[in-house]
Amino acid sequence: MRGELKTYAAKRRFDETPEPRGAKGRRTAAAPLRFLIQRHAATRLHYDFRIEHDGVLKSWAVTKAPSRDPAVKRLAVEVEDHPLDYGDFEGTIPGGNYGAGTVQLWDTGTWTPQHPESLEADFAKGSIKMTLDGERLKGGWALVRLKSDRGKPSKRNNWLLIKEKDDHAVPGEGDALAEIDASVTTGRSLAEIADGTKEWTASRPTGRKAPPRPNASKAATGKAKRSPAFVPIQLCKGVDHPPGAAGWVHEIKFDGYRIQLGIGGGQAQVRTRKGLDWSDRFPALAAEAAGWPDAVIDGELCALDDDHMPDFSALQAAISEEKTGGLVYFAFDLLFEGGEDLRTLPLSHRKARLQAYCDRVGDAGGRLRFVEHFGSTGQAVLESACRMDLEGVISKKLDAPYTAGRSASWVKSKCRGRDEVVIGGWSSEGGTRFRSLLVGVKDKSGNGLRYLGRVGTGYGEAVTKTLVPALKAAAADASPFGGIGAPKKASDIHWVKPVLVAEVEHGGYTEVGSLRQAAFKGLREDKTAIEVTEAPQAPTEGNKPVEPSKATTTVKPVAKSGKGKVVVAGVAISSPDKVLWPARDGNPAITKADLARYYEAAAERILPHVGDRPTSIIRAPDGIEGETFFQRHAMAGSNPRLKLIDVAARTPYVAAVDVGGLVAIGQSGGLELHPWGCAPGQPEVPDQITFDLDPDEGLGFADVISAARVVKAKLEDLGLAPFVKTTGGKGLHVVVPIRTDARSRVTWDQNKAFARAVSEAIRVAAPDRFTTTLAKKARGGKIFLDYLRNGRMATAVAPWSPRARPGAGIACPLSWGQVKAGLDPTAFTLWTYATLMKKPDPWSDFRASAVSLKPALKRIGL
């Protein structure tokens, strides 16, 4: 027996214990280091934490279950080294032997020292920082040796096991992981291991094992328990931003049907949020769940798209076509396990029990998914969810019990407005072809439905195939709408009984309560029209939900902050209902609050091109029909969310550096953003070249498209990577990113000279199509190549910037594949931005495509 394992061997009688004899192993340089935790029911239940080092498992006995709460420090007593073989041990050590009791393999994975170059010294010093990648423990952890015990020198080798603050931390979790009693490899509980219960393996490989399924013979004897009765569910209150306080965790909000599974005695019932039995609609789930251990589970049933994201439309299609076998059940709470009522336990304990339950079931053919929660800031989780085109985030208090009805311990934050509405009619083209829905909510005055407007998008062929028959089946002779603004009878309007509930996504509400930019998401068969009232849930003030008795309306989707103000991204918006762009072509007016919300929604795409750069702003405090002016410099009283940048001018310029800065520009009536083409924080270093293609009067957009292709070819021939965007007007911008490192950077004069030389070369090659002369009278039906936007202090409209013009256009980045016949630059507007944001950003790799301009300068003779 090699040195480190002598103590291990001396303590054990291997003719009596099933523990491995083991030997010191030899490390393969490329092999990852293993870590594991064994739950050990010895004289006292504890957790043996082991990490591979120098051919053995360095080991500590941890007095309680590890906690992912950085505020919780677990005492870890260093014990003898164990052989690497011990990492696979799970079983019972017989009485009379050292460590007698049952051992469960509770977690396993790999570990990486955060400071490998000083690992030996860290062991000697007693401070080891590591990154764990296990089934249950992940992220940064630390082992720190205690120098004293209650003020006296420590006689034992005592350490502390501490979770570091990172995305895997769960503040407020406390002892929740102690509730997990399931082997990470076999799914067995300590009792099952002690009883010698054999592990169960699915009929096809799943990568995880589970215990035996309940004995179905109970049902045959007639002694089986019936599936549990429906348990009233907990609901969320709406807030505008996730809570930022400690003690909250955040889950992804799934886009599906809320489903409660009641399982007992070999049966399972699939119930809706109202307790309706929908087992016959989801027979595959009911059949699968019937074999799971007895429980009541709360979760969401979803259909997944090709990117494995929840898709509500696909869920509806699966239900209507009775093809529900591929649906996935996301479990987020455990209300009963067996006959034990868990609702009074804190969420942290219920989730730990649920995770263990899901581990025992296994992957259920991919049908059962445990919903992880995140302890990082709620806003960060929400932003990630929105980037992935998910619906939003549910935030929950870790120490709260499960409470039926709406509770302030569960709150939801949405990426975009989403509500249920009642269908009261539909419009058609040519008398028959479906065009849009007319929707409302139940008016508290009792005068029928209060009209919310039309829902004109979101209808594919598959949707209308099921929607139109449902509308015709509910046809009515009279309008269900009442009150001010109710639609009038017309030849293209068809009334329906107010019995159908639709879910719509929208961009908020107008001052009079009409939906903005509403898109149809699907019918809600799990909800009744009588539930959809004027105030289906309380509005909010910041993160604090208003008591329902104080709720009067839900037409303000942003947080109130004092009389007449709203808050967007932490910025108070005064006069939020002031119209900046008037209604046009059937689209509603766009207000200051709308602009602020756009800047918030588009910040991730705007900031890479505007952030930390001197920015000129076109302001129109009274809207585009009022006075507009061009602001270059900081003004007295500039919003503190804006940065001041010294550009050796009499007055500094302003710049946005975050979403709050963009919203602050919107608060000041800033409708357009025109940044310098410089590197962030370096106003003297250009990082792009812009060619503005401005057509003369009489030329069509097809001429501009053709011209852009010519410029693209010329720039690519020079070794550059051109990108293209609309200007929000009648032209296009072709923009080239260039490198700014010390060896590649160029001066403003070189930047402008290059743009001029390229433009002149294109003009000379096709003088009948292009001009570089600024005077309009000299253009003569040609495309003006404007290279003047590339000198110091020159600007160009930013990608994704709105334009202060009728039509509310956006300077929208395009892929070159879009630049072809039929491209309509007027289609990219503040009315359509929600759809644009759902698509990948064509300029996502703009900066990564930058190359040095110096070789191109030489090739063009500069």
C-alpha cells in the first residue's frame, strides 16, 4: 500500500467491508480531475467531499449538505486520503466497521483548480479555490482551513466549504439541498440502498438510472389509491422588472399550458389551471406519468421548436391535430410527495425534493424536465431570456410556502406585453378571407366587452385553418362590444359570441387603452372568457405589485413613478403619452413612452455602434410635427445617465454607455442618434468607413440596390468586409469596420481620403450612374456617393436608430441576401420593430469582421 493510503487501509477490514482496497492511481495529463460527494448515514448523517489530487481522493467530512448560498459556510473536517476506486462506491458498510452505515453517491463530476500553478502551495497554505462541474454543484467553490477553533488553536484539521458568488450561486438557499435523497447514478434513496434494492435501467440508454417503477399490480387488485385531487394553484403577479433583493431566484417563463399532474397508485391525471381533466388530450403524458412515484407536480406543458425553444403555436397545432406525443413537461414545483403535503415548506426545500424526484424518474423518454432556477440578478436572467426570444422570467422567494391564488412571492416579468383577450369579432377581405380579430375584455360596468382594437398579425395558414372554423361556430348577429370606441357594423365585420379567449403579444397600450402592435399567439382553451376582465391582474409600481383593491386598469405596461410619469430602465419618463410620431396608415401614434421602450428593447443592438462614442442627437421634444434641432454638445441639466466626452471642443459631447443612457435620450425627446465613427472611448481613432448612397430625384430604390452591390464589390476587391443598412429614408449605407489596434489604426484624414478615393474610382468607372458632387443640381439622375461622413466630427445615423420623419422609419441593418429586388425600406419602422428583434441581428459579427485598412490604402495608392 502506497504512502497516502496507509491510514485508509489501517482503518478497514476488507474481508468484512465492501469498500475497495484501492491503490494510488497514476494521473493521465489530459484526463480531467474528478470530484464527488458521498452522502454517508453513519453515526451522524454527513457528506464526504472528495477531490482527485496526486493519484488519491483528498477527503473532507462535511457536517451538513453543501449550500449554494455564498453566505453559508459548511464545516469540513479533513480525513484520510481515499483511493480513486472509492469514487464509484455506493453501498452499506457493516456494523462494527469503521464508518459503519449506508453510503450514497450524491454528486459527481469534474473539478478544476482556479490557480493550478500554485495548487501545491495552496494545499499547504490551506486555501483552495476550485471550479466544480457536477450534477448538483457547479461554479466556483473554496476550501479554507481554519487556524483556530473558538479562539483557540485548532486541534483538528478543520476547513470551511464555501460557495463563491457567481451565476450558479443561489442566495437564500440555506439547507435546501439536504432534501435531496437520491443517488446521482442509480436514483436510489439511502433506505433503498440499505435494503439492497437493485437499480433499474430504462429499456433504452438514457444516461441516467432510476429506481423501479411502482408496482402496477396494485391497480389490478382493486386496492390502488386513486390519483390525488386537484390542488388550487399559485399564480404570479406582474412586475416591470425582476426583484433585485436577496432571497429570490428566477426561472424561465415557459410558453405553454399550465398543467398539474396528480399521480397515485398507477394512475395519473393531467389537469388544467382550473382543475379540468385533460388526460384524454394528452394521453402520452398521462400514460407515462402513471408509472412515476405518487406525487402532485406543478409545471408547464410545452411544444418545442427546431431550436428546442417553447412554441405556443406549435402546442396549439399539436392539440388540434391530436399529435401530443412529443410534448415536454417542465416541472417547477412539488406539492405532494406520496401522502406528504409539501406546500408549507419553503420553495428551496420543495425544489430540492422535486429535483430528487426527477432524478429518480430519470429522463422519462425526454418528456420530464426539471426547471432549474438562477440565483444571479433577475435583470440579467430576464435579458438573457429576451435575447433567446423567450416570454420572460418568473421570480420566486426561496423562503415562501406554496400559496393558492396570486401571491407577491411569485412575480413575473415579461420581455414584451402579453395578455389574454376575448374575441368579439373578425374582419375579412372580399367578404370571406380572414384579415384580423376584433378583441376586448369584460367591462366592469357590465356593458359587454371594452374594445381593445384589432389584432392583425400572427396568422399563418395552419393557424387560420383552425381559427376560422372556431370563429364561424361562435357567430353572432349583434356586436358584443359596448362603450366608447366600440367598432361599428360594416360589410367586412363579422360578430362572434364572447366565448373565445386569445393570447396576444403586444407593445403596450395607448392612452385610451387600445393595444399597440398586437400579434396573435393562439387560442386559450384552458381559460374562460368570464375570467378575462378589465383588470385580469394588478398593475405595478416599480417592482412592488399594487394590491388588487387599488387596481383600476392594466393599460400602462410600464412602472409608475410619481404623478404623470413612468419608469423605463430606471429612467423616469415625463409626459409619457406625448405623441412623437402621429398615427399613420392604420398604425397608432407613437408616444415618448413607446420610444423609451424601443430604446430599452433595442439597446443590445444599438450600443455596439453608439456606446461610449460622441453622439449628436436630433431632438423633437414636441414630436416630428413640432420644432426639431440638432444637439452636438452637452447642455445644462444633461441627464446623469449620459456620459460627457471631451473632444477638445468648447463643450463636451454626450454619449450613452448603457440602456439607461439610451432611454435618457428618449426622455429628452431624442429621436435620432448620429455617433462618430470612432472606437469606443477613443474619439481620435476611426473604426469604420461609411458610404452613403443618396439617389437623385426620379431614381427608384432598385437603382440604389444596384449601386450598393457595386460598392460592395469594390470594397471586397480591396480586402474589406462591407455591411449594409437602410437609412430610414430612400438610400442605403454601406459600412466597413476597420481595426483599431496600435499597428492597424489610421488617422481621420486617412479615413476620409480612403472613402473619397474609393468613391472617385467607382464614379470614374461608371460616370453615368454615380457622382461625388455634393450640389444636387449637378447630380443629373445619378447616385450621390457621400464620402464626407468619414472625417473627424462627421457623423452618420446609427444602426437601429429611429428617424424623425413621417413613417417612423428605422435605420435597419440588413444582410446582403436581403438587398435584392423587392426590398422595401419603409417596412422597417417603430411599428414593426418587435418582429425585427425576433430575427438574428444581421450585424452581429460587424466588429469581428474588421481588418486593417493599411493594405487597402496601399492598393488604392494612398
